[in-house]
Amino acid sequence: MASKLPPPPIVNPKRKNFLGQPAPQGYVAGVGRGATGFTTRSDIGPARDANDVPDDRHPAPAKRKKDDDEDLEEDLNDANYDEFAGYGGSLFNKDPYDKDDEEADAVYEAIDERMDEKRREYREKRRKEEIEKYRQERPKIQQQFSDLKRELCAVSEEEWKNIPEVGDARNRKQRLHGRREKFTPLPDSVLTRNLGGESSTSIDPKSGLASAFPGMLTPTGDLDLRKIGQARNTLMDIKLNQVSDSVSGQTVVDPKGYLTDLQSMIPTYGGDINDIKKARLLLKSVRETNPNHPPAWIASARLEEVTGKLQAARNLILRGCETCPNSEDLWLEAARLVPVDTAKNVIAQAVNHLVNSVKLWIKASELEQDMKAKKRVFRKALEHIPNSVRLWKAAVELEEPEDAKILLSRAVECCPTSVELWLALARLETYENARKVLNKARENIPTDRQIWITAAKLEEAHGNTTMVEKIIDRSINSLAANGVEINREHWLKEAVDAEKSGAVLTCQAIIKFVIGHGVEDEDRKHSWLEDADNFTSQGAFECSRAVYSHSLETFPAKKSIWLRAAHFERQHGTRDSLESLLQRAVAHCPQAEVLWLMGAKSKWLAGDVPAARSILSLAFQANPNSEEIWLAAVKLESENWEYERARKLLAKARNSAPTPRVLMKSAKLEWHLGDLAEALKQLQTAIEQFPDYPKFYMMQGQIHVLQQRMTQARESYNLGTRKCPTSVPLWLLLARLDENQGNMTRARSVLEKARQKNPQNSQLWLEAIRLEWKTGLKDIASAMMAKALQDCPISGLLWAETIFIVDRPQRKTKSVDALKKCEHDPHVLLAVSKLFWTERKTQKCREWFNRAVKIDPDFGDAWGYFYKFELLHGTVEEQNDVKKRCVQAEPRHGEVWTSISKGPQNWRARTEDILLLVAEALPVPV
């Protein structure tokens, strides 16, 4: 039995199970293959006209409205909470909003606006500064080249023609890319139409172009190469004519007119044009809002003036004058902007509106060119404003003395409180009338000191000196009675002015009665000496002298004031005034030895030796057994070749005042006179009396060296170093003695021992370094210098030596380091001066030399180098100036200076002679 086939399945196994089912939400066909969603016309619908009835079959899905509860729900999440402001939302938005809430919000808003106004000015100012700074750092191209554009107005026609063409920096391909001409071959129809050989300038109806070429074919139809060349030349002429209209070629532009146009295009305002527009709109708004506000019109006119629109500025300011005719500033601005001939009419209108304006009347006089017209204007002005001091002064300045006197007589009647008018009238009057005028002035103005001071000057000028102090005294009492504060500084300034005007007695009287006003008793001396120094610095020497005089009257027994006054007279006074002061000084302070010595020296320098001896004899009586006076008397006799008298004086001094200095001067005198045996004898006696005085051993050793007895010299130095181990010059002399004899090892040991006895001594370190340098051991010298600077880090002597020990390229660096460590050390300043000298910087070298001698005037080596520099690079006046300053300073110290000044052959040499010898001995720095 045949089996039956199974029935076909109900579901086709080849059919996908998702067919016929709706697509899931967000499904896009083919997104797995990289496809994206797209929209077809069927999705949008057919195109419809704007007037068609809308199709509401597929409306847009309506948005779900929030519930009221959901909308009013508060966000109390922690992310929405701030420690200062609280929650971001309002905690009270459910409550009703009543009038109290509205009033509170208005108050808070007003407070916020007020706080913003306080900060607005600072914020706008800061923003403006930032913008200006940004514009300065990054200026616009227009601003960068504005000055160059202005200079084009000075370019001549010839220079303009000679300006070269601008080159092209691009490569050849880029340059020729736009210039390559592309030619299209002409069709045969164009050639056949020109077979006649005539030029055709008609427009081709097919191409619409005019042909500028002559006929290119002969009647026979063959090419004519000659006419082709002519056509090419014609084309070249056309191009050359086009190119010639340029700056460098045969131009058709008028160069003068072109330059004039350029000049007219110069921007007078370098700011942004947008800022100008904003300012113009803002000022226009201000004028329209408040047309009676004069500053708005002035600002608008000045804005137009700055931007170069002068006529617009004039129109604006004149409209402002019509709107605000009572504004003085508006009329003055209008007179400034309009031309001179128009300005007179403007000022005339202004005076009609403001007849009491002083500025307008003065402007009217300035516009007049004729002197009579100026006087007429002022007299007209004084009719309307008789109490104007400014108008009276201006009117008086134009008049002659006689007419000015009449005007001033009327002026003081109209302006009785003007001090200047009273004083001017007093100057023009005679002596008697001037006294009357000043008396009237004091009656009208009892509170002004100028009238009293002028009266004192008047009396002094006419020889009535007794009245000067009375007037000043009465003035202070009168002013104090009228409640005027006596300002000490103002009165002292009046004293300086009085001295400059030549009224010395008035100056002295003012200082006498005012110097003690407002100063405590315990501060008088200090304050008065400060006043004297201030007057001296201002060049008011009479005021300083008056202060010293009053101070000495108050404190006659103060030696310090007498010394300050004596130094002042020595620098700024005469010899007579100095001697007179010193005579009074020794009368009040007979125990002050220095005052006696200054008086004797002044007489000696003047050549009056007997007077100097008499002064010293009086000093002996006042100060018996005074070492200073004994030595001064010895010096006076020895300087005047009276050696026997000097020996007798020294013998008496040794008996009455046997001090180490007296014994040393005795031996030194014998040494200088050539009696070395007597000198050694006295030194031996002195050493027995004062074994701890180092100069005795030094002199003894030096005399032995002169006698070529080196062993005895070494013994003297060794004995001195044992007795006086802290005397550095003794150690140096001993080391140099060994060095001169060639015993370098012994010299090193001596210096090493000296450094152990005297640690951190820069002179000993320097001597050791120089010893190694002389022997050629420069590396050891450099290492020793490093150790020395560690031991003495602020020694100017070592730093100055360091600058010239190092190589030349490192000198500048070392000089900077030295100045950082020892900024005010004279040795360092001298080394820097020498460094500039080696670099041929003469001006800087001179400046640093001046610094060195100013910081330490007693440093003789600086003066010697300075004078040598001026001898080589300065003028005769500069050389004499340095010499004069050196003589005034009288230097005593310096390595080279002392070696020359203390030499036996120069014991009578003066400062000027020693300066010449030092300058000759010093080497030129290299």
C-alpha cells in the first residue's frame, strides 16, 4: 500500500518570522550595515500650496503637560545646595507674592544697583587701562604707519619719481601664474573678413569685441609678416600706455595734487573709528537730553576737533552758545575754535550776555593786536568789574610808570584787601609816599606779613638800619595779636628770599626773631644747626651766618657750634671773617686747642708768622703742657726754616710734656735735618720710655735701611713685632725687608705669622698675594685671593685687587661682584674708575673718580689717579679743578700717597707738590 505524502506545513519555513510585524521603537533599517536614517517624500507627504487647507491627518505629537504639583515640586537635592546661597530654587514659591515681597525685592534691587554704581567707575577705569595697554602692545597697522604717512607731505616731486618699484618675493611660478596670457587662435572667418588689409575698429556682432588690429592678410590671401609685426607693436603700445599710469613711470597723475590729497588724508586721531562713533552718539544723546548742559557741547566740539572736522566743531559750539548763552566756558571755547576775525564778534556777544566775566574781558584783550585797543578793553572791563584784582594787574602791566601809579592809586581804593596792588604801588612811589602807602596797607590788611617785610626792606634800602629789627619785631607781635599763626617755615623762606633780593639786614632780623619760635629749649641747638645746614645747601650763606651768630649768642660756651661756624667761614667766608670768629671763639672757649690751632694756621697761611706765634703763645698760657700746641709751634718754626727754635721748643716739650708723639717728632726732625745719629739716640731713649709705641721701631728700622745696615734693621723690626704684635705696618716692613733681600721663604713665613697674630686683616692678605704674584706663582696667588675673600668678605682693598688679578674678559663681572659687596668703599670705586680708564670710557671714568673722592676725600691715591687721568684726557680747567679740590681736602692716607708724603726728602712738601709727585709715580692702568 502506497504511503501518502505528508501535508504541506502551514507556516513557510523560508519566510522570516518578523515580517508583517511592527518595527521596534527606534529601529532604523540597515543601521547594522552602517546605514543611517533618511526621509522620503512619502514620509513628508505631497507638496501643497501655502493657501491649501492644512492636512490634520498626521498632526505632530502633543507634548505632555507637567502637572501643577510636579512643576511646583522643589529640588532639594544636595547637588542643588550651596553653603552661602542655599538651594538653587526658591523655597517659598508656593507662598503668595504680596506687596511686602514686591517692596523687599525693590529694596534689594536698589541696593544691587547702588553697589554696582560704586564699582562701575573702578571697573570702567580698569577696562580702559587694559584696552590702552593692549593698544600700546598691539597697535593697529594704521597706527604703526601713521607717522610715515605724515612724512609723505615732505616728499618732493623728484623723490617721488625716484621711488623704486616694490619687488615680489614669491617664486617664479607664483609670480608668473597670473601674468601668463592665454591666446586663442582666431578662426578663419575673422581672417577672411579682413582680407582688404584695412584696420577694423568695428564691433563684431558675434563676439561683441572691438578689434584694434590692422588687416592681417594680403588680398592674395597669403600671410603678411610685416603687418603681423605692426600689429604686435600696436598691442605693445597699448600695454605700455596702461602700465605708464604708475608712480615710477611717465605718470598722468599730478604729483602735487596727489601729495596734497595724501596730506588731507592724515588721520589726526589714532583711535578706533568705532569709539568715535560711540562717543558721538553718546554726546548727541546727552545734548538732546539736557541741552542746557555746557560740558556736553564743549565735549562734542572737541571730539569733532580731534577727529579733524573743524567746521563741524565750530557749528556745534556756536549752537551751544545760542542754547546756553550764560556759560562762560562755552564762549571761551567758541573763541578758541573760530578764526580770529570771527572770535572778536563771538567775544563781543559773550560780553553782552556775561558783562561780569573776567575771563571774557581778558580774552577780548588778547584778541586785540593794538596796544591802545587792549587798554581800551581793560578800562571798559574795569568800569563793569572795578573789584577785580586780576583786571587791575593786567591793566597796570600795559601802562607806563606814571600812568601805572595813577591806576594803582585807584586800584587800592577799589581792592583794599589786595596785598600785591599795595606793594606794587609802594614800589612806584618815593620813599616818604611808600611809607605812607605801606602804613595804609597795614591798616587795611593787618594779617599779612608781606607788607611788614616790604617795609623792613624799604628802610634797609634807604639806610635806616635801626628800624629794620624794630619793624620785624613789631610785625610778629602785631600778627600774633590779630590771631595769625607764626609759621616758622614760611618766615625762614621769606628770609631766604630777602637775602636773594639783597636785603641782608632784613634776612638777619627775620632769623633772629623767628628762629626760636616753636622750638623746645632742649632741641634748640640741634634744630638750629640743621637750619644752618639747610640754608647752606640752598646757597643762602647770610642766613646760615645769621643762624650761627644767634646760636653762639645763645650758647657761647659750646665748642661744637664754634667749630661748625669756623668750618663754615673757612669754606664760604673770607679770611677776615674766619679770624674774627676764631678770636671770639678762643675768648669764650680758651680750653679748645683746635680753635687756637685754626687761628694760628689761618695767620700762617696768610703769611703773618708773628701773629701766628702770638696766638700760639696765648694758647700756651691757656693750655699749658698741651701736646697739640707744642707740636703746632714746632711745625710753624720748622716750616719757616727756624730749625734751632724748633729744636729748643721740642727740648722744652720733652721736659714738660714727654709724650710719644713729642719724642717721635723730635727724632723725626733730626732725621729730616740729616743728623741720623742723634735721631737714633733719641729713638733709643724713646723706646726705653715707651716700649709699646710701634712708630719708634719703624723709624729706627728705616734709618738702619738708609744706612745699609740690614741686620740691625731686621733686629729693630723683630723687636717691634714682639713688643707690638698688633702693629700691621711693622709686619709689612719686616716682610718687605726680607723680600728686597731675596728671602721669599722668610717673607712668606713672616706674613703667615702676622696673619696668625692679626686674623682677618686684609692688608696682610694683600701683601702675601702680591708676593706670590711677583714671584710668578699666579695660581697660588689666585687661590690665596679666594681664601682671603672668604676670611675678609667685605674688604674693599681685596676686591679692588681682585678686579685686576683676573683676566681681562672677567674684570667687568668681578667689578659687579665687588660693588655688590662693597658699594661705598673708596678702593672699589677707584678700581672701577681704573677699569673704565682701560676701556677708554673717559666720561664714565671721570664720574666714578668723582664718586671715589667724594666718599673719602682723605684717600690720596684716588686724588693722584684722578689728577693723572685729567693730565692725559682732560682740559686745563679740569686739571686745575681737581688740584684745587685736593688742596682743600688735604688727604693724608693712601698706599702711594703716604709712601711719598712721609719720605724724608718731601717732609716740607705741600699738598699740591705731593699730588704732582703721586700722579707722576702712579702707573697708567692696563
